[in-house]
Amino acid sequence: MTDPSHSHALEEGAPHPLGATFTGRGVNFAVFSAHATRVQVCLYDESGTVETASITLPEYTDEVWHGFVPGLLPGTRYGLRVHGPYEPEKGHRFNHHKLLLDPYAKAHKGELKWGPELFGYTVGHPDGDLSFDERDSAPFMPKCVVVDSRFQWTQTDAVRVPWNRTVFYETHVRGFTMQHPGVPEHLRGTFAGLARDEVLGPMRDLGVTSVELLPIQMFLNQPFLTEKGLTNFWGYDTIGFFALDQRYMDGPNIDEFKHMVDRFHAHGLEVILDVVYNHTPEGNELGPTLSFKGIDNASYYRLMPNHDGPGPRYYINDTGTGNTLNLSHPRVLQMVTDSLRYWVTEMHVDGFRFDLATILAREWHGFDEGGGFLDSCRQDPVLSSVKLIAEPWDIGPGGYQVGRFPPGWAEWNDKYRDNVRAFWKGDEGMAPALAQCLTASGDCFNHRGRRPWASVNFITAHDGFTLADLVSYNEKHNEANGEDNRDGHSHNRSWNCGVEGATDDEEVLALRARQQRNLLATLLLSQGTPMLLAGDEFGRTQQGNNNAYCQDNEISWIDWQAAGEAHNRALQQFVQHVIHLRKTYPVLRRNRFLTGKASEVTRVKDASWRLPNGAEMHATHWHDPRTRCFGLLLEGSVPGSLLPQPVADASVLMVFNAWEGALEFRLPARGRARGKIWTRVLDTALATQEEDVFRPGHRYMVTARSMLVFHSP
């Protein structure tokens, strides 16, 4: 190791920005730690294995250790060693023998190699985490990398798809491209592979607008997975909130991700990142010391209080992962918001989906919609301008908060998922719940001026069955996960249509295909914001695995060869058609919640519910558990905004029949325009969609378990 006084001049530097910042003249290092006594920056050669210098940051300002090293260039490898008390009973776990990742590092090089050297205590010692381990962890740790953020963007304007025109498409960088015929083999699984026109063109042509990527920030594979030959495929274990995960990169340069975003924008597609700011892979008191735990454990994590708990030696575990980030601390809150702004301003992403977002809004007294994180996002000129989507639940006290996030936020609506599944499965008494789903769940979201788009509707997501599996399996089949099929949800509201799994029975296959069309059409034509799981548009299967978080193989990868089969191509064409309907008819994506009341302008109800005989439904019909067929008439003559001179739109009639048998449905008259005809634009009983014209009063024979859509000018 070289003496830094001989190899590097050292200047005071600045306490901000945090992290390692290349200025053109050198690198400024700034590290927050309220309880440390000394912070060292260790420099490494290009291989990341030989330490070339150890620099003690000379200044301490506002709880930030900082220093400037002239002459350092982008590409420099480094890590941190932080000195301070090792007092677990007081919440302090400093151990300078452990090389740490800089929380603000923009890139990493090398892989983490699991071993007992990574732990701040001596594994197996009788005193457990109260013991102190003096072995050096540097050989087992990846190294941070100084980056040059300059990039020449070709698309300088943000896409900014309006919320009421947004259609989310959730996918995985690796899973989407690993078997894609349009991606060269060496680029499969990478950002460069996802950026290819052969990938993005079909996405755009499908009609989706905003692609939500499962976590791409640096994450770890936990030992319990690697020991079984599995991997953390989904990536929900982030350790670097500013850094890209190396396994998705074709090379070391972060420009690869920027180029991908640039190509998305060239195709008119938004990029939404699934982000995990609720916990880290450092686990509880028995977990490793990799970054935050060794920099300032008592600040970064929520620890048990002394007055009513076992004390700060132990961690509050509202995430189920062992620890919970402490966003009530101003510097931790700053780190998260700095990270979000970085991805928007430097990486040009268009929004975020927040994993277990209730935790981000939880203060010490519980969930608070006026808490620090939510207030920070609301007032921030950068963050308030992009899409913010909450997964509004966690396992902590009061963790289920659907509908409780403040204005400006959208939320994953799991009630929508469960109720739509149950209705089409044929469960009794689901008509009222489906009605709420179709109208953007106003019972949850219609307050404080929130708009229908606040309800992010989905039937499937990465977590759970795919759509094809939802109609093919009654039970989960997670044996490949190595947990004896104990993992994953058991109550899926799925129905195998008579046969469990794969079958050659043509009647069963036809019913499954119709059920997929029913579910997709319901999703894409409901008020609110639809989210489609990638591959559902062409029948992707995971062979009944509803928890494929650890399957980096054909279970999770999209089978593009199967996607090209005739029946799967037909389903994809159906999805394109339905998304086109959503875009064509404004009544299907209103900016105001439906009320069911007569408009003051037209004296016509914006929405009315119809019985099969064409009459309006009343309370007795809703309370009848046998109600499984009804219609929803959306009147285009009713203004969809508060403009003084609203423009009349086409009206739309949707008919839902979850009965096992066919029945007649009488097409109603349209408000005051009683002579207008109805044009059928969708019938899920038909494999291909053709328009047909009918007059009001016509008795249309609705096929068992099917959905219809008509429009009238």
C-alpha cells in the first residue's frame, strides 16, 4: 500500500454533494456519518484487488466527512473504512476492518463473495453479534467506481405521457431478452439488448406507453439462494441506490443505460423504475456489514427503542427482510430523494414504482400521509413532475394503506386484482365489487381531488401467476424454488377451467383462451390506469410457479418461440385491438370519477348499470349474490371535464356475463339519442374481432363467460 501523503495531494474539499464527484480537476469525497470518529477512502488498482492508497478524509462539516483528491480520474476504484464505537447495545456497529460501499456510489466493479469475513462480528462466536471480527473484508467486496456523467442525449425532451393515456407494461430486463430472437446472444439480458429496435418496436406497436422495469439498482444474491443454485432474479435487495446492477450491463460504462433510455424515448415509451428504498441486504443484527451498517447503523436503520422494546441492538422489521431503512432521519431521507433526483436528472427516467411504499411514509407514530418522504416528493420540482406509484402495503402495523396516499400519487390496487379474478372465476356476490373496479375504485380514491388514474389496475404482476397460469392452475406449483412448495400465495382466485396444467382438451383450451380475453379486456377498458404483465399478451407461462423470484431460467424468461404460435399471436392481436379501443373512446379513460348522476348540462347520467332486459339496475339487483350478468353504459354526451363547452364523445356499452350459460341481453336506448345504432367492436367469444351493427332493443345472445363492447356515436 502506498503512503497517501507521497502519492496524492489532499485538500479540504466540500461536504456536498455526497459521494465521489469528479470535478475535472480531481475527485471530491463526502460521506455522512453522525457517530463515526474517522473515515478513510481506500483506493484500488483497476483489478480492484490491490489497495494503492488509504486517505483519511480531513474535514468534518455538519456530520459529513469530506476531502478533495486532485488528479483522480473517472474509473478510480475505491471503498470506505469507517472508524467508531462497536457498541451494538447502543446501536453502533463500526468496524474499520470491513471495507464498505459508498451509499452514493454511481457504479461498482466486481462481485460480492460471501464469507464470514463480511460480518462485523465473529460468526459462530458464543457472544454472537456482540463479538468483534478483525478480519479484512476487502478481498470479498466489490469496489465503488468514480464515474464521468457526461452523455450526449439525442432525445432531450421528456416523453411525459398523460396519466389518462398511460398503459403500464411491467417487465424484467433479463427475462424479456434472454431468448429474444432479435437480440444478439452477447447482448441478451442487458440494457443494450433491451434497447434494440427489434424489442422496442413491438412494445410500441402493442400500444403500451410506459415500461416498468423490475429493480435495476445494484442488488445482491443472498447465500440461502446461491447454496441451492438459485438467484435473486427479481432484484428486491438493493445495496446501491445510485448504481446500476452489473449483471444487466454489457460493459462497465453506465452510458449503456442512458442509451437504452434514449432509445425508449425515441420510440415514445416512458421508462419507469421499480425501486426498493425500504430495506437493504444487511439484514438484522446477525447480518453482514457491507455499507450502511458500518457507516452509521444508528442513523440509517430503524432500531428498537429502549423504553418499550429490547433496545437498539435489534432492528425494527416492517419489511420481513430483517431491517427497515429509517426515512425519519433527515440524512437518510436526503439519500433517497437525492437518488430519485439522480435517476430523473442524470438518467432521464420518467417515474418510479415504490416497493412496500407504506414504509417510506411511516414515521415513528405510524403511517403518515403528511410524513417527511411524501412531503419531500410533493414539493420537489423534479420528483413532483414524474410518475410516482406506490405499492401501498407492508407487513408492519397499519401496513395496508390502499387509497391513503396523498394527491399526486398513483397506487397499485390489489382490490382490483382480487375482485376481477373472483368475478370471472364465477364466485357469487362479486357484481358490486366488479362495478367498483370498472369505475376506478372511487370508494378508495375519489377524495382530495384525486383522479381516476390514481388507481393502477392490474390482474397479474411479477409476483404471482401469469395470466395463462391463472386460468390453467388451481394450485401453485413452486417445487423448483426448493421450499417444498411452501412459498408463494395459496389463495390466488385462480381456476384451471377443469384440468390442472397443460392439456390437449380443445374445449378446455377454448375456455381458457376466452377467460384470458375476458380478463384482459376488463383490465384495459376499466377506468383508471391499466398495468399489463409482459408476456400476458401472448400466453406466457411459468408452469404454475407463482413466486418465481429465484428462477433465472426458462421458468421466468419469455419464450419467444411459443409467443409466435398462432393462438398466441391471435391473443396479442386481441390485446392490440383492446388498447386501440381504450385510446379511441375517451369515455373509457375519463379524468373525472363517474357518479351515476344526471349531468347538469345534458340531463343524462354519465354511467348507468343495465340488467339483461335493458332496464336499469337497482339495489336489490346488486344485493343478489346471483347477479353475474350486467351492462355498463358510459354516455359520451356527458362532459368528461369541467370545460364550459364540452365536446360530445361516442358512448360505450360493456356487457359482462360470468354465467356458465348463454343469455340474451337487450341493447338499451342511448339517453336522448334513442335512434342511434350500436356497433359491436368486441366480443370475447370470438377469436377474431369484426364489427357488426345493431339497433336499440336488439336481443343479443351473450355467450357463456364472455364480455361485449358496443359503441354508438
